Amino acid sequence: MAQPSSCAQSSNGVADESPNMLVYRKMEDIIARMQDEKNGIPIRTVKSFLSKIPSVFSGSDIVQWMQKNLNIEDQVEALHLGTLMAAHGYFFPISDHVLTLKEDGTFYRFQTPYFWPSNCWEPENTDYAVYLCKRTMQNKARLELADYEAESLARLQRAFARKWEFIFMQAEAQAKVDKKRDKIERKILDSQERAFWDVHRPVPGCVNTTEADIKKSSRMKQPHKTRKSVYGLQNDIRSHSPTHTVTPEVKEPTEDELHDQIQHCQEQLDRHRLKMSKVAESLLSFAEQYLEYDPFFTTPEPSNPWISDDVTSWELEACKEAGQQRVKRWAFCFDEVMKDPVGREQFLKFLESEFSSENLRFWLAVQELKKRPIREVPTRVQEIWEEFLAPGAPSAINVDSRSYDKTTQNIKDPGRYAFQDAQEHIYKLMKSDSYSRFIRSSAYQELLQAKKKVQPQNRPRHTHASLLCMKFALNVKMVFHNDIKIQREIKMFHSLLSRT
Amino acid sequence: KNRQLPLLSSANLVFLVEMAAQEVASQPSDTLTTLKTESETLKTKLEEERAKLHDVELHQVAEKIEALGQFVMKTRRTLKGHGNKVLCMDWCKDKRRIVSSSQDGKVIVWDAFTTNKEHAVTMPCTWVMACAYAPSGCAVACGGLDNKCSVYPLSLDKNENLAAKKKSVAMHTNYLSACCFTNSDMQILTSSGDGTCALWDVESGQMLQSFHGHAADVLCLDLAPSETGNTFVSGGCDKKACVWDMRTGQCIQSFETHESDINSVRYYPSGDAFASGSDDATCRLYDLRADREVAIYSKESIIFGTSSVDFSLSGRLLFGGYNDYTINVWDVLKGTRVSILFGHENRVSTLRVSPDGTAFCSGSWDHTLRVSGQKYLRLSGVVMKVSHLFCLSPDLGLNVDWNSDVSLFSPQLDSRITRRL
């Protein structure tokens, strides 16, 4: 059911954030709720073998909280959303570079807001080099480089060969500062820093969630906000430089555009609207009418090719003979006959029998005209005029005088829409007159009654086992809830079973 | 009454003069402001008029029809071959072939039924964001960062170099976001990051009509399904969906209720309504006769944007591909979600239902395309459909676990019939 989603607002109250920001804000709202003292996830310090693990919560804690607070019924869904939030770096497993959520006793920690993706981080490789270098200096088992990190470090050493002394110094300075920190604090900060890099330099094979859709990236580039340096190696481009202005997402409208908007609004105000109740009924009845043609509700005859690997139903569709189901559709509305090439053919035959086929032939010719390359249009317009509308035309059609006059004007400067008015008039004529007679005609009725040409190839042999299975299935009617045809088959077998 | 005027110091006088000067300078923008106010007032009035006829909600009217059970979807084919993110795909009218385009500049034509690649073209640019199959099945159109839309005729001769026969049709001033053939191979409709849509004659490359009205990038479009139809709908970064008359170039109707970019628009099969998918994590249904939004499809747990939407053949189901790697399926009339499909390992960027509605194809940033449909169970030659996940009591004998084997057993049968789906 429709649930209101939180409307994201940027700090100045205007809802014009880039699409990525919208998602970050929503995730951050969830994180805030997770961190709530009363109703959030309980964060604790766990005593492990020789030391304490500070500030953690388990995977199952997260999943349970999500199912309870975010209206998620299915555990799989909660795990999926949680994994995404981890992949964006909002919380992370403390002992794994791969950012996923597992529903078990694995420990997780929240990321510090400083490292949140909404701060527009675009960290440079020099920073990554400092970080990896620093890690090698700190003699701790838990800080040992993983294989992919060692490879990255080697590559960076080659790339920054000239700068390496400087990078090394930075790394040393960082390591020194870290040593002075409180042990517990250091554990937490180290893990958060590592999680930051796991987002921006993910394990090979993992999704890089910082990748952006290029269509939106021009709006995400806010040079005055982008943070490129974690360790202050370069000029953090956050100063208010006059050359870095935010490009507005939406162009300010010009006077002419505003005039157009006003005119457009005025025209729309005059529109005739239908009541919602009527519209709803129409949508319902359309869906109901076409349900038996929708392969998601009714198994196609003889089978759905993607499941049975049998293309018969496609071959049947392509052939000239139309099955009963297809013919039945023509009676739904005039458009259905005109959409189906076999339907058009049958309708044409019928009209020929009534000696009024020129209407349909004119309509088809004009449709064809609109499909031709622009180069051919003038000639075709002339041909159609000669055939159907000119005085003494061989297939003269009957149009109202207004359309006729307009058309006479149009062909002087022939375009693709030269016959638009005449075509609309003829369409209405066919729809209100010939179409209803076609549906009631004996020719159509015969097609409707025609026996099905093809016997389904894989007609099920009803073994004892299958009958029993059907019987069980009947007890649980929800299983076959959506399929109308199978419901009917079951009813048939039910009566068979009760007789045996 | 004699009022004593306060004495103005010279500083105050200067201040007053400066203020006056500023007011004079701001005169030219007054017309803009007045126009803006007028436009806003009219928009509000329009919304009021639209709301007057809103006597009931769609889902309320839909209460009288039976609810759908949960649908279980299964991937039937996985198409691997792109070297980077799949950005767009389109079905051929023969219901089995598809064309897909990718960030690596490749456009591939597949027979999705056999998973064979039939043609491949390398575009001169990366990020090919749009591709379309011609109605005849004999050509494909594509484009993206090159700001153009090009048409490639498909040759039966596998050895022929497709790139040699390339025809440049559309020229925009920014990226091409979507393209679509009209009812013939001879005309193409395009939408672009330059904020416009345009109709082109393929043979000459001439622009037949242009469509202006969006205030920002246009991201998607869809042609009305009617045989007599001359309209199409477009959606853009200005959060607006516009319905256009192809003949005159005028915007007939517009809707602005989304809270972020509209990434995808698709007509309801009857042509009376259309659905949209947006970065605000919702899909919405707009009815053209009621002239307003008539349904929102959203959930508290869905926070990532919708990249693409399409209807099942009857219009009862709406499929949405999302940036959280999932595909959600909605009951259009009741507004509830009836299925969620996991499987892609990165964003779903494009999704289309096949022309006969037997399956749907999704393309993703994980480099693959997947053709999926409903899950069926074949047992002793009887094809049954699994539409509920529930595990029932063992003595009733229907035990379903969608991730692995499906087993059906009963006390009366001798052995357990286990069938892998």
C-alpha cells in the first residue's frame, strides 16, 4: 500500500538534492533511528579472549531491528537492505573487508559521520597510499594487509615513486599520532578508517557503491563540497572559491517560457475530466478482460516457450489462421481488430462483401503514408488523393464537407498529416457503423466457433500420482490462486476423483 | 494634524538614496516575478480543479476484486557478454530477440531464447544509454554520450561489418537518453539531456518535429499504444511527466508529483494511463482521463530509486527495476507488492516485458541481462504453478523452498518425488 516516504530536504529547505543525496539522507534517517537510545539497536562492549571489543552489535540485532521498525516481513529483504547500507559504509563488519550483512553472531560497528558518503568524498590515490603505508608500520596482526591491499600498495609505490618519501613521512606522522591514542579509541577509529577505504577501494569483485550514473553526475559534482583529501595532503577544495559555483539543476525559466507555461496551464484548466470512480471502474474492467491473455495469469496455449522450450505458441501467432482466443479479442474494441494483421484482413474481406472496402483501404493507405520516408510523402499524398478523394476517384470515400475542404487545402502543401481530418472521420465511421456489423456478421461468428486447430503437444497424462497431488493441492487452494485455467482443470479432476 | 518629521542624518539620507537606487535597478526582474507568481497561481488552481473529481481512491474501488497471491519469479535465461554496465535493452517484435547496449560502447543483438549473440557493434563512444529495435526486426538504433542516435541495418551475413552501414539520424546538444522507433523503420523519436525530444526521418536525418517544455534533462519516453495514437509521454529531471502531440509538438498534459528525477515512463496497455519510476523510490500511475496521479507504489523499506518500469500484458502487474539490485512487482489496482526478485548483483538499469507478455528482461550494472518469468513446477507431466511460498504441514504434503529443490510427497505415494526447478 502507498506509504509516505520521507521527503529529503537539503539544508536550505529546498528539495532539490541530487538523486544520490536523496538515498543517503534516507539511509541516514534509518541510522539515526538505529542509534536511538530508547528504541535503537543495543550497542555494547564484548569481552573477548584477551581483550574487549568496544561498541559493537550483532548481525541478528540489525535484522531483528529492521523487521520490527521498518515494516519488513521477510528476513531475506532485511538482509538485502542491511547489506546495501553496509556496502555504502554506514555500518560494517569489524573483521571483514567485504561489506555485507549476515544474520548471525558477527559483530558490526557504526561508521562515524565524518566518513559518511553524503560528505561527497572522492579520496585520491595519494591518500590511499598513505593509509596502506601506515598500516604496514603498525605492527598488529589485525592490521596486516590483505592480498589485494598488498598488490595495491605495490602499484601505488610504482606510480608515486617520486613522491614516495613524502608519502612515507605522512604515514609515519599518522602512525605516531595513532600510537598516542587510547587503546579502545584506536580500535574503533582504525576499524572506521578501514571501512571507509573498503567503500572507496572495495575488495576486487565487490560492488563499488560510489559509482555514479553519468546522467546524474553533473549534478552531483559540487566542487565546493567535494572532499578529496582524508589526511590533508592537498588543498581541500572546500574554500569558497569564486570559480566554483554550484550549477543549478533546473534552469531558471525565461519570460517566454513562463508565458508558455501560463498558456499551457490555462489550456489544461479547460480540459474535460472524468471522475475517479469512473476511471477506476474502467481500469478494473480492462485488466479483467485481458487477464486471460496475460501469460502471468493464464498459461498460454500450448505452453509458455520460456518454460517449455517449445516455440509452438510463437509459430501459431505468426501464421495466418487465428485461433479462437485471438478472434475473441477483436470484439473487445475496434482498435483490437485494427492492431491485428489477421483481424484487418478479415475486416477487409467483410467490407468487400458489403462493397465498402474503400474506407478501410483509405485508412490503411494514410497509415502507410505516415510511415514512409519524408522524401516519398508528396508523391504518395497525390496518389492517395487521386485514388480516394479527387473528383471521379475510383475508390471514392465519403467524408464530411469540412474535412474535405481542409484536405483540399492540405494537399497544396503535402505533409504526412495532410489527410488527418479525413482519416479521423473515416475511422469514426467504421467504428460506429461497419465494425458493429462485422462483429455480428456470420463470417466473424464462424471464426469464433472454429475448433482449436492444434492439440497441445505435452498434454498431461493423468497418472494416479498426479491425481493425488492435485487432490492435495485442492486442499490448499491458495497454491493455484492466480491461474484461472488451472482452477478449472482442478475442478474437473475433483469431480473425476469423487467419482472413482 | 501637524506631524513633526524625524530629522534625517546624512548617513540615513545616503542609505535611503542607496535603497532607492537598488529598487530602480531591480525593475526589469519584476515582470519575471509577476509572471512566476501568475504561473504558480494557475498551477495551484489546476491542482484544485483536478482534485475536485477525486471522489474515491483506486485501491478502494479495487477492494471488490480478489487479491493476488504472492508471485514467485524465476530467471530463465542469463545473457553474459557485455564487458561493463548494461544500460538499455529492447525486445524485437518476434518476442525472442533483444538488443542491449552497455557502458563499454558495445551494442549486442541476442537471440534471448538460445542465448546466442547474433550481432555486435562497437560504438565510437562509451555509455551507450539508449537502444531500440526496429519494428521490422531489420535494424537497431542506439546512442548516448555521442549526442547522436544512429541506425544500424542488421545484415543476415555474419561477416559483414555492421559499423560500415551506420546511419547517423538524430543530433542533440547533449547526451541521448532514450530512443524509440514509431510504427515504422522510417521514423525515430529521441529524448536528450538537452531538455528536448525530437522526431526524425531516418532516411534523410531531417528533424520532423521537436518538443520543448521540460526544464531539465529528459530521461525517458514511451509511445502511446493505440493504432490511431499520435501521442507519447516523456519524463525528466525536472520531475515532470509530459504528454505530447506528435503532430503539433504541443504538450497536451503534464504531471508534476514526483519528488525527484523520473527515470522511466510506460503506457498502461489501454493507452488511457501511464506509469512512471523515479529516484524518489516510488512508481506512480497517472490517468489521462482523470488528469491526475491515481496511485503510488512504494514501501518504507524501498529507499533506492526506480530505474525502469513496465506493465504485464493485461496491465494488472507493474514491474519495477530498482537501484537496490531488485525487481519489485506491484498489483497495479490494489497498490500492493506481489513479488520481489533478487538475483542481480548491481543496479537494475533497464527492464522490459516481452511483446507477448510471456517474460520480462532486465539489464544491470552487473554486466548481465536476465530473462525471467513465473516459476512453474513440473510433476508427472502436469505443469503446476507455484504462487505461494508457504510451507504446509508435512502430512498435507506440499513443501516448497524456492531456493533449492521442490519436493512433493504424500503418505499414499511410495516415494518422495523431488523435482529441481
